[in-house]
Amino acid sequence: MTTLSYTDAYLKTRVSDAVETRAFADVDVLGTFTAEWRNRLTTIRAYILACLEHGGEQDDTFAVKLGQYRKEWDFVLAQAKRANAGTDSFVGLISQPIERA
């Protein structure tokens, strides 16, 4: 039985124990994260693996969801790494003041 809670109604029935185990392993290879970040990353990774496993056509629902979850993965992974480094986990704009000489 899977240990995480999956909220994507379309994919949650397709996340098997094997998929979740692999997702945890994939996340653990990336580093040590807090339980919250590890679970968030693992959930997204499990969705990605489920899409890859069940996808068929380029324009099917799995392909669309795969694209969305890959973008979310990149964003959440960057936040988790920042949080892991002890910096603020908020990803915002960086501004540089412009001064005239």
C-alpha cells in the first residue's frame, strides 16, 4: 500500500507500490531533504513515473500531465534545494538597483 497521499484524481489509482518505491529512491539519490520536501518531491516524481508508464500517444492525457508535472518538479526541486541550503525557500525575483554615475 502506498504511503503518501495523492490528490491527482486521474493518476492516484495508477501510482503502485513499485512506482512509489522507485520515486522515493529517485528523490533520495538527489540528497537529504526534510520529510515535507521529500514527500512533496516523491509525490511529483511518482506522478511523472506513472505518466511515463501509462502514456501512449503524444497528445494523450498522460503526456499533458507529464509536461505539467515535469515543470512542477523543476520548481519544487529548486525550492527544496534552497531550503536545504538554509536559505529562504521562496523563489522570487532578484533585483539590482540601477545607479547613475
